[in-house]
Amino acid sequence: MKPVNSSIKHDPDNGLYGDCFRACIASVLEMELEEVPHFYDGFDGDMDGDAEYKINHAKNWVRNNTDYILSDIPILMKDQDGKEYSLYDASNFLRREFSGVHVILTGKSGAGDFNHSVVALNGRVVHDPNGSGVVGPCVKLDGEVQQPAAVWIDLFLAKV
């Protein structure tokens, strides 16, 4: 992993969507930021349609341009019985299930009511491309927690 910082600050009121996710991909794959597309450039804010399209675009780009496949997995922050989990619980899960593997962790940004991505290893953040941190489950554009409440991890799986 080679830390790469983001170059675009998240400012949706002015049509700018931060490129932390791209910086995390570049970091894990040890690429330059400019080598990885900004998948959320032109994002229209549709968290159901457009966001899904953008993550699929990222998956396709990784598959077609690297030796890896990108897979995203939700870590639910509440179980079927309503028991809530914390980021500490999510960190323990990452440490237990993905020990020794760099993953991209996405959740609510510490800088506002939007999402942010960081690189984690063994349940700890090892690189934050702009320093704002992940402080909770992913949110929608109105700042409400997405349902089901979850943080997301993205794994790079080697092609065979």
C-alpha cells in the first residue's frame, strides 16, 4: 500500500464530489492518482441509481485494468433483533475476518453529512486520503443513515 491523497474536496453544492474512493484504490494498488478514474465525477446525487452505477463502473475498471477484482461487502451496524453495533465492532470484524488485507472502508465522513473512504488494515485506518475520517454508517444525501445501516468494505481479490 502506497498512500495517495485525494485532490478534490467534497463540495456537492458546487458540483464537486470528492475523490477519496479513487485515492484509496490508487493507494491499495500502488498507482498514481491520475491513473485511476474519478468514478464519482458528475455524480448527480442519486444514491440508489447513480451511486450503484458508479461502484459498478469502478468494479469494471479494476477488473479490466488490473490483476484484481473489486468486491464490496456491507458490514451491518444493526442485527435482525435491533442490536446496534459500533465502528469498534466493525473494526473487530475486519481484524478477525480480513487480517493482513488492505480494504477500503466507507462510511459517514467526519467532515459532514456525506460518505468518505479510507484504507484499513487489521481493523485500523492506515490511510485517510484527506483526514476527515469515518465516524459512522453510510448516509444518504439528506444526512439520514442509509437503511440497512452499514459501513462498506471493498476488497481486491486476485484474478485466477
